[in-house]
Amino acid sequence: MRRTMTGPLVGPAVLLAAALLAACSGKEADKPKPPPSEVSVQVVQTQTVPVVYAFVGQTESSQQVEIRARVNGFLERRIYTEGAFVKAGEVMFLMDAKPFEASLKAARAELAQQQARLATARANLARVKPLVADDALAVKDLDDATGQEQAAAAAVEAASAKVTDAQLNLGYVTITSPVAGISSFAKVQDGAYVSAANSLLTYVAKLDPMRVNFSLSENESLRVQEEIAKGQLVKAPNDDYGVELLLADGSTFPARGRVTFADAAFSQETGTFLLRAELPNPRGQLRPGQFVRVKVSGFTRPNSIVVPQRAVQQGPRGQFVWTADGEGKVIQRPVEAGDWLGDQWLVTSGLKNGERVVVDGFMRLAPGVVVSAKEVPAEPLPAPKPLLAPSMSLPSVSAALPAIGAAAAPAMPSAAAPAAASGAADKDAVYFERGRAVLDATGRARLLGVAATLKSRPALRAEVQGYVDASGDAAANKTLARDRAQTVRDALVAAGVAPGRILLQAPPNLVGADSPALARRVDVVLAEAR
């Protein structure tokens, strides 16, 4: 028979258990709660940050000259030390001069002979003239004497030219370097006969400044061009793009340079766009043919957010940061990170201006946890390094690097422009084809950028000055310069600039530069209205 426990037997056990649980709960309730975790937070602010693009480049001598023999003959000896630095005008090779000295003597002797014949012909002509005047001789005798004198004078000229040619050939036996630079090995040895087939003796490469060639792919060009059009990327003022080199061992070349050339078109073979930079190389540390890492700076990104690299963490779903709200609760925020800026990371999406990002103290973080947030100042961005050799003549490369993108026209050197008024903000130039005053696509694109600057800065006005080259009629040049300036003015007005903010000025010198390619331009100077 099953026994059933009655209430009086179970009651005391239940009460005892309840009392023990209540006592334990009371002890736990009496324990103090742990303080919130301390974290460091940084209030993110939108700012303009520099952008650096990296390319692989190869060094090239800024002037590599072939040293060739200009006359045929035997190479007597090599004077220079192979691989040594040579100065401009320094003797490098000597050829056997004896045959050329003999040729010069023969030419001089022939010249003396012809001069003697000329003297005789002139004396004969002087005797014939009065006799013909007195009808003592026929007119034909005068004609013959005149012809003989003229033929003798021509023979003297021919003999004199032979003397000059022989002197030049004798001078060519001493072969000098036209530039200062590093010499290569001798390709022809002493005693060898030099002719047109083996006239190349060596070459000299100028090392200061040094060029660096690098290429921009078409995809990169289009991407950057799109970012510029959307306002996400801003080109450098005056198209002045700095260049820094990283050598093969990872070290940084001490001098910085600038981009000085952009090719006219993309290469059909590689689909890339050739760019070139020049850097001072006074110690000859760089040599032609080296492969280097090229870092191009000058672009900026407006309204950007950067955070320390340690604040961006990687999770199963991608990158994220921790943010703290006004109550101290932390939230896990997915973000997209872009370029590195020193020890910081550019955040392209996921954060807004004024949000607080946790930069230290991640160990105890979880969504919704309350933390004690201590604000720390934002870390400074890497300071741009100064460009060396400011006197270097720099072409404008806006045809390529306003986009490292709108690479469609050749880079044109920025010739010296008239001085801008006090408070000048910017200067640009538009180039025209020879004899024409019609804007091309590149010129229209540049003027759209000028117009955008004028619209954003109402205190500025545009001063327009047209130039031409030295060729052609002076009056026609003046008309052409005026027509080009008027074309630029009309383009700015069509882009929305008020006509009253555009001033047409006559240039101080109508001829803009020594090179015609540089002079066919119109300068647009943005200056504060006076």
C-alpha cells in the first residue's frame, strides 16, 4: 500500500529551504555593483584630409646624351675614367689628328691660291675698264674680265668654306661632354677605327635633377575623375602635386619633387597614362633605371572622418567601431574604412559628425554595456612635408592630375603670368591651338572649375589676360589675344559667373613666353575685388 506524505511532514523542509535562499539573496543584494568600465572616446569631426596615391615608377636621367664621333678616323685614346663624374666640356676621347691637320693645311693653301687668282682678276678688271671707256678695247673684253673676277671671288668663297670645314673636322678629334653627369663605359677601345657604323663611343647621364616615370591606369583615372565630379576629391591648388619616393630597401628618399609632365594620351599597348616627376638629386643617390615607389600628394578629401587605426576592429561581418551614446551605453557600429593616414584610418561610411568613438578600453565592451567615457583629443594628421627646390620650373599637369583622372590633353607648362592683385586666391591658364581662339574640351573643363570657385567665393573676381607667341603679324597677334580672352570671358559667363566679376586686362607683354607652345594661353587670375 503506497504511503502519501502529508502536509505537516513537508512544510518544515520547504520553509527551511526558503529561509536559506532568502538569506543568500540578501547577501548578494548587499554586494556593491562593479563600477562601469573606463574607456577613452574621441569625438569625430568632419575635416579636410590629404590623399596620397602610390605608384610604381622607374628613374630616368633628365638628360642622357650619347657621345659620338663626328668624323671618321682612328681613336687615339680614352681620356676619362669609365663610370666617373664628368663636367660639361671635359675631354673624353682623342682621335688621331694628323690627317685632319694635313687636310686643314691643304685647304688653307688652296684658299691662298684662289685669293691670288682673285687679286690678278681684279687688277686685270681695273685695267680693262678705262680702256673700254676710251674705246681702246671691245666691250667683250670688259665682260670677260668681269666674269673672271667674279669667278675668282666665288672660288675664294669655296676655298674659304673648305678651310672652315677642315677646321671643324680638326676640332671634332677632341671629343668632350656637353653635359655634367655620370659617364658610362667606353664602347670603342683605343686604336679602333671609328666610322658611322660604330660612332657611339659612350654616353653621359645627368643626375640632377632626376626624372621618375610612372603610369596611371585608365580605371584609376575614371574613378578619380568621378570622385572629383562628385566633390569627394579636390585637386591641388595650381596643379602643384608633390612626389615622394620610397627606395627598394624601404627607406624614403630625402628630397621631394613635383609632377612636371603628363603625356598627351593613353598608351594603346598598356592602357595607362604616362606621368613624370622631377626631384633634386645633388648627391647622385638616385641612378637611372631604379624601380621606386612613387607617392603623389596634393589631392584632398573634404568633409571626411578619420579615427585611430586601433579603433577599427574586424568582426565576422566586417569592420566595426564602438560608439558611446549620451547615457554611456556602447553600440557596435559597422563602418567602411578607406585609406590609411599615418596612424589613422579614413572612414568612408558608418559614422557621423559629433559621434563618440571608443579608442581605448575594448576588453569588457558588449552592446548595451554602460561605460565611463573619458574624452581624449583627436590625433593630428600627418603634416605635409615641404617641397624642395622651389625654383624648379613646373608645368601645369591639370590635363592629367585634376583627375589623376581627366587625362586627355598634354600637360602645358605654366608660363610666368602677370602679378596678381594683393589677396590673389588662385590662378589658372587655358591653352589654345595655334592661330585659333576656340576652346577645346580640356579648356572648357578647366573654366568650369574656375567658375565653381567664383560661385563659392563671392569676394573674388576673375582677371583675364590673353597671350600669343612671337610669330605672325603684331596687329593680328593683338586681335588674337583679345579674341582668346573674350572666349574665356564668354565661357565663364555661360557657366553662371556674373559679367561684372570678370575683368579683361591687356597683358604687360603680349608675348607670353619664349616657347610658342607656352605663349598660346589665357591667364585667369582670381583676386579679391578692389
